[in-house]
Amino acid sequence: MTQSAAHTPPFLIEAARSRSGDDPIFALNAEAQRRGRAGEAVVNATLGALMDDQGKLAVMKSVFDALASVDPQRAAGYAPIAGERGFLDAVVGDLFGAGELARCSVAAATPGGTGALHHAIVNFLEPGQALLAPEYYWGPYKTLADHTRRKVETFRMFDGARRFDSAAFERGLEGQLRSQGRALVLLNTPCNNPTGYSLDAQEWSDVTRIVRAAARRAPVALLVDHAYAKFGAPGAERWVEHAAQIVGEALLLVAWTASKSFAQYGARVGALVAVHPDESERKRIDNALAFSCRGTWSNCNHAGQLAIGKLLSDATLRGRADAERELLRKLLDERVAAFNTAAHAARLDYPRYEGGFFVSVFAQRPEAAAAHMRDAGVFVVPIPGALRIALCSTPARDVPRLVQALAAGLAAAN
Ligand SMILES: Cc1ncc(COP(=O)(O)O)c(C=O)c1O
């Protein structure tokens, strides 16, 4: 092998040359684990997977039974390009039951919610245009946008009362209609990552009013990122009734995933669902999504679709999965309650938090606060304007120490 040291040709195209390879969250997690292995009692609230109180990944037995029961001859073959019919119908049923919305839905299988977001970005925005998201959003929205030559624009998420800032959303959406003549809005609710926030009935009604008004002037697609929805507070599932209000004027999209709802992060089973009353528009969307499947991953995990399809549609298996998920929810809800009690007492500044994997506490100097916390053996993720805390990986018994470290870290950094 010869090596020409002087002038390495730029093999990578310009845009790919300065990509950062490591995910900062995984780097923090690695440091927490290293210190833990060296004998320190660390609290690791960095990673977004639900862990039991012994620090092991929580799994659902029903999912493995369903996987074991799939027909090997079918599972080993390619799945249909746009996904298994039974799986897609079951996902739509999971979201909308058997009503009008289900009849107005088309769907394509995707590798998790990430794939669903990808398909939405490439099909509902032109290259160069920007998706619209609240300022607190899941980082890979930006990665997906960059990678597909789109951008991200944000609006202020919370007003002075720490409620969803509908006026800022309206201004952001109006601005996009003026600047790019269309909009794709990503709302991760219930249980937003990173803040934990779920829109309430009033906030949803503001959102639908604003979206409907905008959609009379230009094409507007509203995508509900459903990743954590099954972990919302009781009543959170009523987002569907609100979102239904936009159907026919705006396009309703849902990014559905089994990653969290079936504790099946690695199987990469998800779907993008699109809801529109017009059959020919639905057909065009269906074709476009299938084309995107072929042009990216070709087709998705067949065994996973068969198993999750079965879990959603077989009454016995579904009952078992729901019961197992309920136990996981309980575990998480104990942590949420412990956090709210301790954080209120410590007067931490954070938005309404009723359930979900994460919560964020506002911080003026998040990097400095997180560094101070790390010195005390407590790991959280600094994000612009806040510290993200993964309660999904923090046992309730560690929450008082976590909150104490948060209070101390914020005081030291501010
Ligand atoms: C807000 C949000 N959306 C979507 C996803 C997609 O996850 P997956 O691709 O595993 O379904 C995640 C995962 O962490 C997330 O936090």
C-alpha cells in the first residue's frame, strides 16, 4: 500500500467533509459507564431507553413470543417495498381505531420513527426548504434535514407562563408560508423529547386553529411524532380528536414507532401514516412513500413487521403486551412523581411534566451546570437553554440525589 502524504485528495464531497462522527449523548453515557465500572456511584440520566431499577434494559416478553411465532419462510423473505399490509393496517388501527380517520389513511413501513421522519422531510419539503419545529426538539431532526439538504427553523416553545407558545408558533408558520410557500411542522407530543411536555386540550385547539387557517393559503403538513405517546398521562391519547380537526385542510402525518411502545429499539419497526380524505391525493402520497422506501432502504425488517403486526391485531397477544407496557409505565410514572416532588421543593424551573422518558430543566449555562453535576457523579445532557434528564434510565431511588445535584449545578453555573 502506498501512501501519498502531501496531498490527500478530497474523497468526501464538501458537505460531508466536516461531519462530527460521535454523538455527544453517547460520549457522555460512555464516560458515566466508565466511572461506574471504576467503582463510583454514578447516576446516569443520559440515555433514552427505558431501564429497570437494576439498570438493565426493560424488555417485553410478549414481543419475543410474537417474534418467535412468525413463519420463518415469510420472515426470511423480503417484505413488500412499502411494508406488510397486515402490519400497516394494524398501525393505522392502533392510532385511529376503525373510524373515519383510519379510512382516510395510507401508510408505509419505515425503520422506526426516524425513517418516518425521513420520508416526511423528503416528500413534503423541497430541497433547501426548512421544517418547522419548537425550539426544543430531538437533535436528529436537524441531522435528517442536513442530510437531505433541508433545514430546520424553530419557534419559541414556551411562553412566560411555561405553556406552549401558540403565538410564536403562528408567527413561525406564517413566516414559512411567506418565505417558502409550504410548511412541514413536526410536533413531538405527547411527551416531547427533550422537555417531556404534552400539549393539553387548549394548546391543541390553538394549534389546529392556526394550522387550519394557514392551510387555506398554502400546503401545510402537520406531523405528530408519536414516539413516546404510549407513556403519556391518562387522556394524552385524545390528541387524535384534536388532530382530526385539521384533516381535509392540512395534511396530517404520524410518525409511528415500536421502539418505545414495544421496548424494541433495535428491531427498527415503524411507519409513516398520512391522513387525507381525497382518494387520489392519498394514492399519490402512497406512491411517493413507496418510491422513497425503494430509494432508501428498499424494504424494512420483515420479521419485525410480522411480529408487531400480530401484537397489534391478535387480541390475546395485544392484551399481554398492553399489560407488560402498563408495568413499564408504572415504573416510569413513579420516577415522574418522584421528580416532580423533589423538583418543586427545590424550585427548579421546568415545564409541566406528566409522563414520558425525559424532562428538561431550564438553565442559563447548561454546559457549565452539567460539568458541575458530572463532578458530583451525576450525568445529564446539556442542550441549548436546558439540561435534559432521562428519567427512563434513572431509578426513583436516585431521583432525590439527581435533583440535589441539579439544584447545586444550576446554582454554581448561573
Ligand atoms: C422524539 C423522537 N422521535 C423519534 C424517535 C425515533 O426513534 P426510532 O427511530 O427508534 O423509532 C426518537 C428516538 O429517540 C425520538 O426521541
